[in-house]
Amino acid sequence: MPVQRCLDRLAWPALAEAAAQPGSTVLWPLGSIEQHGPQLPLGTDALFAERVSEAVLAGLEPELPIWRLPCQCLGFSPEHLGFAGTLSLPSELLISLVVAVGSQLAEAGFKRLVLFNAHGGQIALLQVAARELRAHQPALAVLPCFLWSGPPGVSALLPQPERRQGLHAGLAETSLMLHLAPELVGPERPRDGIGAQDPPTGWSLEGAVPLAWRTADLSQTGVIGDASGAEAALGADLFDGLVAGWGELLTNLLRSDWPSTAPQLPAIR
């Protein structure tokens, strides 16, 4: 990623100049420190958020007005507590963090903040944080995104039933890590957390009528899915799909004036 896109590497006059550009956008990678089974590192989500965002920004046209914050590695992971190494911030602390950082970016003059999240367990929380931030800073557009659900076609690279059942540290994450950092992947390939606690008909672990599950309810290894077929080649395809998809999505955003953020109501103070 070009160093000039790293917000923390700019001197303050350069940052002020960046923020003053029309459509100036900050991308903030967010991950977590939580168990990812016996084969993947605790910082899996943070590593994915960093590597994908770096590759995406490196491929964007240099004149596009976007800069990146360092990754927020600690997140909200109460579902994984009980497994050694999981560190989870209180929900109110993460919301306050997003509001504080976003407010200061808005006051510096930035127009948009993309929350580039790679941890599924904090999707809803970051949506709440985004709305809190908009209430405090109506002129700042806030886009809470999830790494795996934006680009079209990425999920189609995974076979069923893993596409539906592989919620954590399964085929997708293990394959992607084998591509990005194989030295961090252990030899185990668990298949766990599938079928033992199937919800009643019409309900689901995630989806339209979800359950607030904890990993320990479902899995002994921490894996919810089937990592047995993980391969670096699949990881490379997933990575390419994520980078290309997010590159297109961000390019479309940065070339537009969407969303209109003219404040309609006074900010909450």
C-alpha cells in the first residue's frame, strides 16, 4: 500500500489538505483478538482486515481521495470467551471508540468513514456505533462494512454445506490464512460445531431468526465448520475475489458524491 495513503504517516498539514478534498474518505480496518480453533492465530480477523485493505488501496487510482487508519485489533468477542486468548472489549467501549475517533475525523474535515470490519461477531454492534456516530456528526457519512459480505461471487467459491455452516475458523478462513500467512497455520483441520445443536425448524444460528450463540455451546475446538479441505489455492481465489470486489465497491463510492450528508438535524452533543 502506498505510504501516502496511511493516515498515521502524514504530517498534520498534509492530513488537513487530504481532509479538505471533495469526498475525502477514511477506511478503518477492524478485527479482533479471539480464538480461531487450534490451527489459526488469535489475530486472524485483524490480519485479514489489514491484508485485504492494503491490497485494495494499493490497486486504487492514486487520485482517489481515500486514506487508511491503522487496524483496530481488539474487538467485541464475548461469544468466544472461555477459550484461552480471547480478549473482548465491552460493547459500550467499542461504540465510544468509534464515536470518538469518527468525531475527530469529521472535525478534521473528512467526509466519509468506512468501517472495514472482518469479525462477524461485531457486525451488528458496529452498525449501532455507526448510527451513534451519525447522530453526533451528521455531516459524516459512516459505512459499516463486513469483509466477507460485500463483494459478489466470493461465497460461491465455497461448497455447500460449508457456505452455510462454516461460521468460524472453517474452510474459508483456514484457506485464506494458508494463502496469506501459512507459517501461522497449525497442522490441525477440525470439523466441529456442525449438527450437534441444530436450531428448531425456521430458526438459525445466523440469519433472519438468529440465536445468540456462544462457541462453547457448539464446539470443543472453537471451530464451527469444516476446515478439513482447506487449501492455499482456494485461499488465493478468495483473496483475489475480496480484493477485486472491494476495489470496485470503493472505486464506485469514491467517484460519487453519495451519500448526501447535508445535516437535517442538529448534532447530539
